[in-house]
Amino acid sequence: MKKSLLNARYKSLLCLIGGILISFNSFAQKKSITGTVTDETNMPVPGVSVMVKGTAQGTITGMDGTFLLEAEISDDAVLVFSFIGLETQEIPVGEKNYFAVTMKDEIMGINEVVVVGYGTQKKKDITGSVALVDAEELESRPNTQLGSLIQGRAAGVRVASSSGKPSQGLSIRVRGTNSITAGSEPLYVIDGIPTSDTRSINPADVETMTILKDASSAAIYGAQGANGVVLITTKQGKGGKPKVNLDAYTGFSEVWKTLDVLNGEQYRDLMTEMGQSTDWNRYNKNTDWQNEVFRRGVSQNYQLSLSGKSENTTYYVSGGWVQQVGAVRSSEMDRANFKVNLDQEVNDWLSVGTRIAYTKYRDVDVNDGSAVNNGGVLIGSINTPSVIGIYNEDGTFTSNPFQNWENPVASTDGSDREYKSERFLGNMYLKVNFLKDFSFKSNFGVDFSNGIYDYFLDPYRTSYGIAKQGIATNNTDRKTYWMAENTLSYNKKAGRHSIEALAGSVMQKFLWENAYITTENFASDGVTTSNGGSIIASAGNTKSEKSNVSYISRLNYAFADKYLLTANFRADASSVFGKDNRWGYFPSFSAGWRISQESFMQQFGFLNDLKVRAGWGIVGNDQISNYAYYGTVGSNNYPIGTLMPGTYPNAMDNNALKWEESEQTNIGLDFSVLNGRVQFTADAYLRITRDLLLDAPLPTSTGFTSALQNIGNLENKGLEFSLNTTNIDKEVKWNTTFNISFNRNKVTNLVVESLPMGNISNRGEAVLLAEGESLGTLYGYIWGGVDPATGNAYYVDKNGESTFTPEADDRTIIGNANPDFFYGLNNTLSYKGIGLNIFLEGSYGNDMLNATRIDSEGMTDPKNQLLSVNSRWRKEGDVTDIPKASWANTANSRISTRFIEDASYIRLKTVTLSYDLPKTLLSKINISNVRVYATGENLLTFTDYSGFDPEVNAFGGSNTMQGIDYGTYPQTRNLIFGLNVTF
């Protein structure tokens, strides 16, 4: 019975299949299709795949470009013609039996649309020097800081992290440092809104970043474009159904290197040798202070977004939260973000939109770059003797046996300190298209932020807190910015001519407000706000504002897609300058010749694009203090019987104060071969900055010590090279990007002979600003060695002779913080859902003054020292390069070539391994994509530098004081595990 039932089912199934085949045969009949495939030069293309879409039926073209396809093909079928390096074509079959197909080159990259100032351009039409970091590169690794997205990715753009702490921003230099006193950070423009604060921007919202490097591309931003411009475009919705994206990761970090220091017994020997004694029975601990200060940091990041595009509405909504607990005790940061991008096409001539971002930010900083006696945590972890513990029996923090220098844990845990801020960044725009070729756009943007810093040092636990009976500080700052832009655009294509013109006006207003109060003498630690202190130690309130008015214009002209011209002009007025020079005028011109479009180049079939570029322009810099040209007064208390308040002249008038002016010339070459699989860009530039704004000394007869003046010139010149290659583009894909940059910086004119700066505790200045030298020139004595007879250090004076007592004028140039070149190398591989990204970054030829060693090998006071001092001179006849210990004597540890080290490095910046789950599996649960990944950051660092990290700088992003490490928070090694899900 069962067998007969089964046979019946088989018969039914066979009947059904037969019916389907009969039905199919009525639509798909055996057909013979022929054709020829040629390229744009009418040459046959062999090896082209010709497939019936959605089936396995197909063939390939022969050596003469012809093909024959015999298959069951219905009239509504579609033929797919594809070949690597050529644009895929899909052609309906219909009733045709013969097809003549022309395949076009798929030239990767040159038709890419790039955001430029107040508009967009195709990459092939750009005549200035522009670098692009696109979405694919941005998504190759997780990031919490905007600057990290650029690091090593763009030629001529150096991203320096002066410290590794979570709250530290990144210092970015586009083609070198461009000023002495004024700011050298580039202008950031986020969806059309200029800003200088990027810490609170969520990198997960960024779609692309364009860096305008030369004057011909940046002059449209005039007064704000001297240091380059970074244009940041955030994500927008795309066509199709709404897309929900969830990205989450957690990570762990640790300091990649620690330093060997003296143990307890070795420290006691050193102190005894220097004539210091104490009851060592009281100091018998064995504390590893680096182990106490350094810890395993933890980070977590969650981002959720919804995006899409309906018929007339494009939207992107995102929210996220990131938290970092740093690898140095007590350091932490967290940030919450919310963003809305909305565009609405009201009708065929009117569109409106908005970009809104809200950020809530918080961090806890640590004191680095300072000596242990000033609360420096990193120096403290080296210089605090291991013979003491963390706490005394009464719960207070311990201190050095011979000085009241508290241990580094007191600096991290002994006070409450928190910075919090809220920021609203947004704009609204309206765009009207009229008279076919014209459009008008009005854009209004705002940037509001409020920050509060609270500090409390309780009156019981630390020595300083006990001495002051508690300290509390409250500091509030408010920043307000608004801008209004109105631009008129004209776009016209007539035959072989293409014209794009823009004209408009920009108004900007800045307002800064600050108030602070510090109180002392607290009755208890129950009230931690400043009202709990009975003594007001200091208080103040300041306000300042700045206004800019600008008129902008641009003309782009192209003939026959091969002769290109761009001209920009901007007039700026800034309130920070005197009435005699308030306006600045900034023109630029650039031209390009796409040689590959010429008829005589058609014989070079492998060459897809060849363009030469040349540009010239002037940009300005107004990043100085507000009211700098005013004669100002200061306030003080004067003893007239009792203390009476009074004022005094603080600065003199200078109505002639004017813009720093940067003139730039750029020559560039772009070429693309093998259908864009190899793309190369080279640039050479010269930038001369005149009328440098410098706070220079004045004759004492004026009654003032110094004044801000326009004096001096600065020069930057360099070469940049970028190479992008598609090495394999089959089932295995492998892409490589490489860039290398050479920059030479020099002060070409300075009114004063020289200016030493960059003070190192008890050792004097370590940096020299001098005509003919680079910014970041390190300054000190020439180290001679150690005298075997006395154990004292000797130096080489200006006459080339050895001396134990060098004079101040024996100091000379001992190093240069600027690298000979810096570079980045990125490799991306993928195979069947498995992805691997390897990114290396480094610099070569830069020197570092390891000032940490000055404190930790100087042996002048009761600080613990590095283990290297065990080889110090101890008796007559000892041959060594470490002088003898000498209490309260800094002669053996002057700033000299002894402490100058080669800080060149190559760092395995990131390695990311990812896996995309198969689509066939995900389609069953209605999920578009699932990616799991693991990322390692700073996994390996190859360097001869002996300090914590060769990438840091104790003076942050200073223009002049560079290349100094003084107990600075190092970069950390991070391991991150993440999940990305798209619905």
C-alpha cells in the first residue's frame, strides 16, 4: 500500500516537472546569438565573458572579439558582458540575434567625486593638491578620534599624538608647521561648518575626509586656510530599503614598554653614596611603581544608525556611546553622540536639509610631562623609590624619604578632577535651482558648547592637601559660534566647454566666556564644591569675541576635458587685526593639462589618465588672541598703607598689526595605468609665510618687555608621493596604498638674533628659535664624556676644547625634531568573506631630547633612577659613560647631546582580521550583513629610542617646542574585538 502511494507521488512530481518544462519551452527556445565586442578604439577584446543573466549559460569572445552563444534563451533575457578593467554592460536580448558591443574602460578612481570648498569636483578635474580618505579606508579599523582616521593615510599630512591618554587630541600638520605664534592646526569643516574642536566628533558618522593641502585649493577659505583645510562629510542615506546598522566592540589596552629602575637595595646604595642617611628600617617595601600606575585599560563602543532614501527624502540618524578607561591609573573618557542628517527635495527647484549633532563628553585627565615634585605621574613612576608603600598607617599617601614628594598614586587617586561638556553642532540650508543653469544656496550654522571642570583635593590624604586644608576649583567655559553663508552658483556645459562659477558671502561670529574660582581651607571632605572653602585663593571672569566677514568667488573652466583652469578669490575682514590692516585679500590660480586626452597619446593603450597640475595662491592666518592690537591694562594689588587695587599698562597699541600671509606654489602629476589598477600622484611645493606674528622683545625704554608684531619669514618646501595599486582583483583581492612625504622647514628671517625656549626643570631652555634653522631645533651642549680621574662630565666648548664648566654661549644646535620623511603603508586583502588589513606608519630622521633621562640619570637629588646608573663612575680609573652621583649638582646632567636620541620608528599601527558571514545563511533571518572582527593597534614598534614612546611630545602641539619627552603618557597597545550587523 505504501509503495503504491509512493509511486503515485513520484508520478505526480514527474507530471509537474514535465508541465514546467513544457511551459518553459514555450518561452525559452534554443537560439543562436552572435556578436562582436570592441573597445573604445574599435579594437577587438578577447576573453570577454558573455552570460545569460541569472543562469550558467554563457561563452567568451575569441581573439577577434567575436562570440557565438547557442542556448535556451527567452526574448526577455538579459546578456551580461564583463571583463576585468572594463565597465560591465547588461543588454536585453529581445528579438535580436546579433550584438555589436563597445566596452568602456572602468578607470578606477578618476571619476570619483571629491568634496572641495563649497562644492564637489570629479577627481580627474581637480587642479590643486587634494588628498582623499574615503569610506572604505575609514571603515578599515575602529576609531575613537577623528585625527586617527587620517594618520598615515595622506601624503603631506602628519598626525602626531603628543600623548596617549584618552583625553588627548591629535596635532595635525599639513605640509609642516606654518607659524611661530599663531595656530598651525588646519581648519576643519564639518558638513559646511568650520570648527577647531574635533574631540567630540563621532568618527562612526564620517563618510569621507578631503584634505586641501595647497593654496590653490584652500584659498577659498582665505584667512582660515593657511594651515590646510580638512573637509569632513558625514553619512547620508542611500537608495533602497531603510538600513539599520549596529556596530559594537570592546577592547583592552596596555603600555607597550616599561623602563628598568633601581630596586630598593640599589637605591639605598645610591643615597648612601651621595651622603644621605635615614632609618632604612622604616623604608623596607618593594613597590613596583610602574606596575601600580600602569594598568590594563578597557574600552567599549556602541553605535546604532538608521539610514535610507525615499522618493524625495534622504535621512541618516545615529546614536552612540564610547568609553575608554586608560592604561594609566585614573585616566578615562566617555562620549555620547546623537546625529541627524536630513535632506528633502520639496520639488524640482527647491530642496532643504539639516545636519544636527549633539555630543556629551567627559574625561578625567592625568598630569604628565611634569617632574615628580610637580605631580608628574609618569616621571613619578620612575623617580619614586620602591622602598616606600602606597599608604601610611593613617591612610595618607606616602612620600619620598628625603623630600615631601608624594608618590604617583597620590597624583592619580588623591584628587577628584573631572571635565564635562555638552556640544550642539548643526546647520540648515536651502537650495533653489533657477534659470536652468543657476542655483542659490543659503546655509546657516551654529556651534554651541558648555564645559565645566571640577577639581577637589581633600584636606586629609595628601601632603599638599593637608598644607592647604583642601582645595576646590570650578571652571566653566562657554563657546558660541554662528555663521551665515549665501552662495550663487552657475554650471554650464556647451559643446566642449564646461564652466562652473561661484560667488557669495560669509559672516561669522565667535564668543568665548569663562569664569573660575579656587577656594582653600575646608572643614571636611563632606562638601567638595568651592563653596566649602573659607578662603578664596583666586577667581576671575573673562569674555571675548571675534567677527569675520568674507566675500568668496571661484571659477572652474574645462575645455575638451583636457585643459583645466581654476581661480579663487576671497576677501576677509577679521576683528583681531588693527583698523589699518583689517582686510586681507587671498587669490589663487591653478591649471591642469590632461595629456592622456590628446590624440598623440592614444597609442599608449595602457595609460588611462595623465595630468600635470600647477597652482599658486595666497592664504592668511588669523589664529591669534582676540584684541591683540589693543593697548591693554592689567590689574594688581599695590601696598599703599594697605593693599589697594590698581592697574598698569600691560600691552601697547599696534593698529598696524596684520595678517600672516602664506604664499604657496605647487606642481603636481597624476597618472593612472592598467585601467586604474595603478594610480600615482606626485607633488612638489614651496610655501613662504611672511609677516609672522611673533611676541618679540622690546627695548626697555618703551616701558614694555615685548609686543606682538609682524616680523620674520618662514619657509616650508617638500615632496609628496602617493601610490595606490590593485595587485589582485579576482576571487582574492589585494589592494595597497603607500605614501611618503619630505618636508624641510626653515626660519628665513627673524628680527631678533635668537630666542631660546622650552624650559626643562633646573636645566634651562632646550629649544632654539633662530634665523636659518628649523622650528623644533634642539639646543644644548656637546657632550664630551666622563673623566676617569674625577667622574665628572666634560663638554666641548665653542672652540672645540674640553671643559668641565662650559659657558652659556658654548651651547649650540644638538638636534632637529623634524623627520627627514614620514610614511604610511596599507594593505587590504579579502577572500570569500575573510578580510585582512595591515597598516604600518612611521617616520625617519627625527631627534628626541629624552628629558626623562635627565631626571632619571642625573643623580642630583633623592629621586629614584634608571637601572643604567648602576654603571656610574664610583672610583678613580673607572671608564664609563655615566658620571658620578653628585648631590644638588646639575653640572653632570646638562641638556646635551648625551640625552639626544634618534626617535625614528616604524609602527605596526593596526592589523584587522574580519569575517563576513555568508549571505545565503543571513538571508534566511532577514539580515543583510554580519561581520566579526579583531583589531590590534600598535602591536609592534621598531625604534632605537630608549624612552616610553618615540611619538610623544611634552609640549603638546607647540609650533616651536617639539621633540621633547618628559614623562609623557605613551601610546598604548590595544586589542579590540567587534561585531557589525546590518539589517
